[in-house]
Amino acid sequence: MTDCPGSARFQALLEYALRDYEKNASVTLADWEDPLAIRLQRCHSIDDITTLLQDKAQAFNDLRHRDRILRSIKATVSILTPISAVASVADDASLVGTPNGS
């Protein structure tokens, strides 16, 4: 990169974005063995970097959306399981004392 104000600003923004990614994704890019770090090394333009980071951001958002759905399903199951158990006990109790029951 050239030594101009725009380039310095871009470098600062890129470093901030990478630190933010490390924090949110729980990875360390410093060792440059991370697949994203390797792909970033191969970028030769701002457009290349932008496209790569947009793709990663979209994948991250998709993952967060899936996680939100799975948490909703887990909450629903945790509510329905005790209800189902109570209904099963009530059904068993209604069979006690009937000709087909115990």
C-alpha cells in the first residue's frame, strides 16, 4: 500500500475488523494458519478483501440465525417435555380402575 492518509485509514479499519472477527469467532489470526488469514494473504485489492469479508460476515449472520432458531426449539422442547410427562401420568391414572386398566 502507498503511504497516504486513505491507505492508513484503510489499514486501521482492516486491523480493527480483524480484531473484531477474532473476538467474535474465537480464533487467532496472528499465526496465519487460520483459513481466513490465508485467504486474506491472497487478496490483492480492496475489492478482494471486501468480498471475502462480506462472505464471512454473511456466513456468520447465517450461523447466528441458525443458533437463534435452535435456542427457540430447545426452549419449546423444554416446555413441552414436562407437559407431556404430566399428560402421560394423567392418562395412566385414568386407566387405573377401568376394566382394561390395572
